[in-house]
Amino acid sequence: MNTFTRDLIDWIEKNLEGKLTIDDVSAKAGYSKWHLQRMFRDDTGFQLAWLTDTCATDWGACAGVEP
């Protein structure tokens, strides 16, 4: 996993208190949401939407995602 992705996952973890959307994450990353989702999936094997949706409600389900 590259540094950009690790930093992004760390940022997502720190910002899960509120409703975090793909638009929020893409604005932070500086990429379009389509390009960011492809980059994230290629680097981690996970869908970015799964991470923002599932981890926001059940962080235990996301334990396998290592930043």
C-alpha cells in the first residue's frame, strides 16, 4: 500500500464521527471521486464506499484494513 493511501485511510479513520461521503474524501485527496475510487481499489482491494459506509457504523468490521 502506498503512502498516499495510508494517509487517506488515517484521515478517514479520524473523520468518521460525522457522515463521511465519497465527495468529502475526494475533496480531501484532490482527485475526482471516480479516479480516487479506482486508485483506492487498485491499491487496497477494497471499495472506498465500503470503507466510508461500513467503518462509520462498525469499525470492528474494518479491522482487516491496515493503514
